[in-house]
Amino acid sequence: MWAERTVYQRAFRATPVALWVLQRASGVLLGPLVALHILVPGLALSSVLNGVLLLVLLVHGYSGVCRLGAAKTKNALYKTTAIAWCIAVALFGSLVVLAGS
């Protein structure tokens, strides 16, 4: 999945295109979703909006932490950190979504 490259005598791993696209797309979606959540008081209680916001946040965070591991030699540690982060955010985020409904 990670392509090994050497540029200027430095070895690194290139981010897969799918992971790069997920990071960028989720980042673009976060802005309008957070704005809706904050600016429209009635929508802040919507479990659908909160669920979509939670899903986009999870995708953005997971892909971001995985991309950090591309430049490091401890890729397994970053992958484990990404999964632990997703579990914690999903757990607390689902409690918020369920409390709003």
C-alpha cells in the first residue's frame, strides 16, 4: 500500500492516493458541517447531522494519523494510535449523538 521512494538520498513512504483523497475530502466537508452545527441552533440537536459530523471527523482523524506514520519508521505505532483515537472518538461521539435524539 505504501510506496517506498528515495529522493535526495532520503528514503520515505509516499501516501497512497486513496488516503490522500480521504484526508482532503473530509477536511473540506468539516467546515460546512461544523458551521451548520454552530450557526443553526435547531440542527445542533439533529442526530443525523451529528452522526454525519462524527463520521467525517473519524475519517479525517484516522487518515491524518495514518499519514503521519508515512514519514516515520514506526508505522505500526501510528496505525495503533489511529485506531485507538477512532475508538475513543466513536465511543464518546456516539454518546453525544444518542443523547441528542
